[in-house]
Amino acid sequence: MEIGVFLPIGNNGWLISKSSPQYMPTFELNRTVVRRAEEYGLDFALSMIKLRGFGGETEFWDHCLESFTLTAALAAVTERIRLYASVPILALPPAIAARMAVTVDAIAPGRAGVNIVTGWSPAEYAQMGVWPGDEHFANRYARAAEYVTVLRQLWGAGVSDFKGEFYRMDDCVLSPRPAGGHIDILAAGQSGTGMRFAAEYADGNFILGTGVNTPLALSDAAATLAEQARTTGRDVGALALFMVIADETDAAARAKWKDYHDNADLAALGYVAAQTAEDTGADGASTARTVVLPEGAVNFNMGTLVGSYETVARMLDQLDEVDGVKGVILVFDEFLEGMESFGTRIQPLMKSRTAVSGLS
């Protein structure tokens, strides 16, 4: 089972809490995290893109680096780990994104990837004059399909004459092309439409675990993605997204999680709720519906693994048994300590990672 890390490109990571670690998203922080990830044999690192934060007392994600620029810098200071940059399709034309990805591939041949972000927050894009209107909620994956088609044509043939509803290329050219002729694409569709898009156009799709210490709760979502992939005949595995909050004992880890939860930044969460409410047609599995469920909105309702190092290792191993899951992408309440604890205390206990170099 592959393991990756979701880099802290935005302030405070993924905890919308007044008592969680508060920090800025510096290059030095991300460089340290990705180098530790590489040292401990992790397979990939991914950086998100966020163009407007949620405010509140913690100014959550009001301070964010840019994904492609950061990925290029990290490519130059790493040797093995795969690096995925996130592209906001509403803000960046596909021909430009294709060239940026090839540039990262030139720095780190065979290690560059792209994560497709369709956009769910109107204010994030309206501030720049690129929000298409509420019709985007219904057609964003149709737009994304055209976007990826252009990317793949440029990376593969070096030219695109694609004519679609959202993008029209006129002898659009790209050179140089990727060294291997291919750059991996990730998606994060949670809805039925999003899963179908991933099955047809992506190489992997990360899905949100749900609940606290319920790693198998994502089994149905992984099965849905696998079924969609069977209809397209493509190899598209699920990357399960989980937050790890670990300590010496289960009780100590639980105490940290309770403190974060009890001190949620309600103003920032209110902003998220207002933005997600704009998508009135979202189904129950979509990001717009799940991120604000009251039981875990403090960390976007992603699955949370809380416990001792042994407990977390055991739960991560359970994920390796879920059909359709090919990897896990992790976030931590405190990234530097979290990466160190994962590399030295959790991963050595995982049966699914014993093949990683340096582990016994």
C-alpha cells in the first residue's frame, strides 16, 4: 500500500481549531516535511490549492502558498518521491497548466503529477472574476473532462486542436513534452459524477474517510470507484485521506483530539457552511455536503485516526485490506512531529509497509 503526505501549503494545516498548532505555510516547513517523507520511504506528496481562506479567529487558510511553484521548488530538493501539484481549472488555462507540469517533470523526470481541482467555493473565484455562475456546480466535471483531454493531447502529441464547450484549441503546441510521455492525474470526486469523472480521466482518486477510528467506513466509496473503473477498463485506485493524531497512549491522543474539537473556530466553519450551501444540487456524498457535517467539520470530516502509535499502525493496516484502496494520503495535527512519529514509531509497526527500504 502506498503512503503519501498532503503538504501543509495553507496555514494551520487541516484543523479549523483555535487550540490546534498555529503556523504559517513556509517553504522551509514544506521542504522539511517532504524531505522527511522521502527519508521514511513515503511514495508521494501532494499540495492543494486554495485562493481564498475561511477567516475566523484563526484566519484559516487566509495564508497559502501556490501549488505549482512550491512543487517545482520541492522537486529540486528531492530525489525519489512523486510530487503532485493542484491546478484550479477555473483560474489556469489547460495549455498553461500542461507546460507548468512539463517544467516540473523536467526538474524531476517521472515524478511530476497533477491534481485536478474543479472548484466548489464561489467566493474563491468570483474575487478574480472567473466564477462562471451557479451553472458551474452542475457542469464542473464536464469542464474538467475537457481540461484533462487537452492536457493529455499536449503531453502525448505535443499539439491540440480540441474543440469543446469550455475550451477551444487552435493548433496549440507544447514542447518539450514529458520525458516518459505521461504525467499522472489525480482527482478527488466524492459524488457519483465525480467518481465517474475519475474513473474515465484520472489515474487515482482520493476519497475521504469518515468518523474517528473507523477506517473501514470508506469501503463503500472505494467499491463505488472500483465499479466505475471497471466500466471504463482503467486502473484507477482510491487514495484514502486520513488525519493522524497519535501519542504514546490512546488516552493522550484522544485528549488532544477532544481539545481540538471543543475549540473549533466556529466563524471559519460558518464561512465554509455558507459557501457549500451555494451548491443546492449537491448529492449527499459530495464535498459540499460532507465537509460541514457537525460531527467532524473541524477537520473537514475526513477520517481521523486517533490513538497510540500501535493503534494507528493497526488501523492503517486495515486499510490495506479494503478492495480498491491502493494508497493512503496522510495529514497530521502537527506536521513535523507527525512525520517524525509516523516514520519512526508508526510505519515500522505496519505489516503493509514492511517492504519499505530500511524497515524490518
